[in-house]
Amino acid sequence: MSPDKKSIEEELKFNIGIIGATGYIGAPYRAEIRESKDANIVALCARRRELLERAGEEDGATLLTNDWREIVNHPDVNFIIVATPDALHHDAVMACAESGKHLLCEKPVGINADEAYEMWAAYRDAGLLHYVPFWTRFSEPFVKGKEVLDSGQLGDIRGVIYRWHNPRPIDMPLTWRDDESLSSAGSIADVGSHAYDTLRWMLGKEAVRVQAHADTITPPKPDLGGVNLTEAIELGQTGVQTNPTKRKGTTVDYASVAWEFDDDSVGTLILSHAPFIRKGIAPELELHGTKASLGIDRLSGNITLAKPDKPVEIIDCKPDNGFGNRFQKYVFPSLRKAYGGQASTHPNLKDGWRVQLFTDAAARSARSGRWETVE
């Protein structure tokens, strides 16, 4: 290791505070950070004390609180993870920027694109590090698919079909993701943000207008109060034994989105958390070019190539075996690289804003029933 690189590594140690530390997102992040030599968990914020105390014991954190401001103002914290419900990101992120804290903010980064832009502008102007975890960029099937795309074998991509189905158990209770006051745009923003970012990364294109149909198609769910998503999935898998009140969520859990890219190519995106729309029937992503078409399927790992007048061929198999330690492999190296003044292509708040322009337009279109401009 060169002296310059060694000095950067020694200078930038991540002393981490986590806002939303015990939920479906925060808990696995903490486990990965604990395994990393690059970081130390200092402070944790969560709403449920029993989960917070358990997390504090696991992490050795010195501050446990239900007030996110204490995390932001902690003098020993230099890097903050915001993993709260969508509607709670903006105030915390803006305070982090003002306090000079580097950031990882979950996606969707705001409740709308205006919030997302404000957050990006604050971090851009402050010169602080920022990361948005669009993990699909690092999925092996998609990495391989981008290699094929970049080789030119497909020609110019003129059409895209993307199916992102994330079926939930039929008896799964409601969570904050079913609450329109906390969720940016239901499944459109949840999995749709990942899908659109993947396409931006692979194709280098932006959507210019969209038309969407969206609805809540899952039957009413048990209402058990403030359970997190991990608990809700477990309860849904085992079956809720009592007879709780059931009601429908107020966010969309299904959407079909058509759009045009800035080069007049077209796309269709089908998003779902409904329990009866399942994976594996067809490739997750299809890229249709002037020379050939490519199918990418994370479930099987198959990368499929179709050329005119030739049999469809499985050209590779890249099983999606997970990401490993995402902080050690992707987050910390990328941020350290940027900190040292080197170019880094990691997803950040600007990407979060660009993605939210798309998901906002899709949500508007679902309400208006018309084509909407991505702006």
C-alpha cells in the first residue's frame, strides 16, 4: 500500500450513528458493520426500547436514544445511516449536512423529488460524502448483463421489459410501508427506485415521460400496530393465530409503468408486493436491441441471449448468492476513494434525486391517468 493510500485509510475511520437501527434495513446493516475493520458503531436511535437495548449490547454502542437529533449532534459520530421510513428522511439528512456528517441514506431518499433535491444540494455544497444503497448495481446477474451490453452485442437498446415482483406472505400484518403518510409512493418508490436506478446505470439513459396504472391489490391485512417488516414477514409466514382487525393498506402494492427514454426507446416496468404475483415465470429483465435481446433472471441466474433466426441461448449462469458484506465491499471503499479525491461511481444523493423524479412522475400518472413528464 502506498503512503498516500495508507494515510487516507488511517485518516478516515467511520464512527457511525444509525437512525432507524433495529428494523428490516438497520439490523442487517449493523451486522455487516460489526464485521468490518473500517468502522465503529457509536450511537443508535430506534423507537422501541427493547429492540434498541438489544442492539446496543450487540454493537457496543455508547449512546442509545429515541431522539435522532442526539445522533446528529454526537461529537464522536462522523458518519450517519438514515434508515427510517421515507417521510422521516429529509429533516434528519438536512441536519446531518449542517452538522458536517457523512451519510448513507436509504432509498427512496425523500417523500418526493423536491426533498431529494434539497438533500443532494446540501451535501453537494457542503462537500460531504454521501451514499444511496442501490444494491442491484452489484448483483452478479446484472453485473454480467452490463458486461454483455457494453460489449455491443445487443446493438442499440430500443425496448426494455422489467418485472420486479417481491411477493409478501398473504397473512403478513401491516407495516409503515402500507401507510401513505410514511411511504413515498408504495411499491413504485420502494422496488421501483431500485429498478429504475438499475436501468440508468446499465443504459446511461433517462426517462422523459411515463404513464402508469397502480392500485392496492392485496386483500386487507392484520393490523397489529407498530411491528417492523422483519416481524411482519415472520408472522405472515407462520400465520397470525389471533383474529385481529384487518384493513387495506393505503399505499399502492402493484404498478404497471410505461415510459419513453430520452432517445425515444421505450420501456415497461411491472412492480408488485402482492402475494399472488410470483417470481420466476419469466426473466426479471429483458433488454431488446437492434442486434439481439438479453434476458437477466436473478432467481435462476440465467443470462439468456436471443439473436435473429437463431435458437435462444443461455450464455452464462450467475446465481444471485447475495452481496456479502456490503459495507466492507462497496460502501467504505467507495467513500474512502472519494474522500481521497479519486473519482468514484458509487450511487449517491444525486442518483437518488434522479430516480425520485421518475417515481414521482409514475405516481402522478397513476393518479391522473395521463402521461406525465419526468421533471
